[in-house]
Amino acid sequence: MSPAFDDLLARARALPRDGRRALLGIAGGPGAGKSTLAACLVRALNAGGPGWAAHVPMDGFHLADAELDRLGRRDRKGAPDTFDAAGYAALLRRLREETAEVVYAPGFERVLEQPLAGAIPVGPAARLVVTEGNYLLLREGSWARVRPCLDEVWYCELPEDERIRRLVARHEEFGKEPAAARAWALGTDQRNAELVATTRGRADLLVPAGALPSPS
């Protein structure tokens, strides 16, 4: 890891204060490296004691495909109104307040592209919860409830061509044909990325490309 990543690690480690649990948000557009950064931070923070940090992605609050079909929104899956934003904010409040027992968070199965209930246990030992997703800094609708639950929000920045390259590669890895992967990345994903970019100025810290770990 780079010295810049070491600085991020030290900043994350210092967030829990006065014996209370802290919540760190990582925002950025699709393919910007949010999940990779969160996973690397949590792995490094847990090297000295498993369970000190937990990774709870926003993606677990995707609406199921059956509900998106009912709402007529499946062709733009990943847009703000294809998530249970109120449910996500409620979980973040629980993670902050209910520290004496295990809190279960939903995960997201990328092969199936479906949320999985109760997939991520966050135990009492967790002093830091790292959550990541596109819309942590959005102020519209129920998304406005998210930011007040978080101690800090960092924003991942990646050159646009590299962000799109990584995003297309991820779509291909999880089953899309190359043409379909690129069309989705430049269509639905790009519209979402442009919206997320408008929230950049609300972040506590901008994380440049040089501090972002490369995807494994």
C-alpha cells in the first residue's frame, strides 16, 4: 500500500472516540473504487484484532428485481429510487446506537445481482463501521437522512476513463457481454455518476487516485 493509504488508515483508526462506535462513509461514482478502499481499510484495521472494524455496503439496500419490475424501474437499476434509502438510514442509526448486541446488515450478491438479508453481522467489538455507496451525500428524499448518521464521508476520485474501464470490466466479470457491459456503463451508470459528482463538495475528504488500492 502507498504512504497515502497509510494516512487514510491512520485517519480511519482515529475516528472512534470516547469509547463510542464511529461510522465512516465512502462515496463516489460507480467504479470509483469505493468497495476496494473500504475492504482494504477494514482488512488492515482488523489485522491487530478481528472484528474491530466492519464493512457494511449500501448495496444491500438495492430493491429486489421483482419489486423493480413492479415499479417499472429495472432498466435503470442503481438509480437513487431503486434503493430502500430509508431502510439504509435506519440501519446506520441502529449501528450507531445498538452496540451491545449483534446487528445484522444485508449484503449484495453480485452474480445474482440481488440483496441478501442478514448476511453481515456487526458485533459489539466493532469500533468502526465502514459503509460505502454512491449516494451517501445526496440530499434528496430519504437519502438526506444518511449523512447525519456518519462521522465522516470520504469521496473517491478516479480519472473518468479509468473509472469507466474498471466499471465495464466488472460488468463483464459478473456476466454481461462486452457490448452490453459498455452500454450499461455509459448509459444508466453514467447518469448516476453525473448525479453523484454533484455531491463531491459535501465530502469531508477527497481521496485521490494515488491513494486508492488497485482492484485485486
